[in-house]
Amino acid sequence: MKFTEQLFVEKLNAKSRSHWQLKTAEKLLKQKWFNINEIAERLDFTDASHFNRIFKKYNGKSPSAF
């Protein structure tokens, strides 16, 4: 595999993982079984503030407002 192809695949996989994390977070927030800190931890975000920033960037509102 060429270097540029490998980079593309790595970026695609990272983007797919982030998308999966955020879609899963939406489902968990709707169910209200877990608080924001627990969701951030379960989905391997660095911490809750990082999760809040990424979630708001993706959805246009914070997890607590979702």
C-alpha cells in the first residue's frame, strides 16, 4: 500500500471511530442511564470536557442540552 493510501485509510478509520463514538453517545444520552462523565469514560474520550467540546462541535449543542 502506498504511503498516501495508508494515510487516507488511517484518517478514514479515525473519522469512522469518532462518528461511532458520537452516535453512541447520542443514544446513551437519550436513554439517560449514564451521566456525561460515565459516557465520556465508556467511549474512551480523554475526559468529560473533551467529550463536551467534541459533542458540541458535532451536534451544535452540549451533551447536557441534548
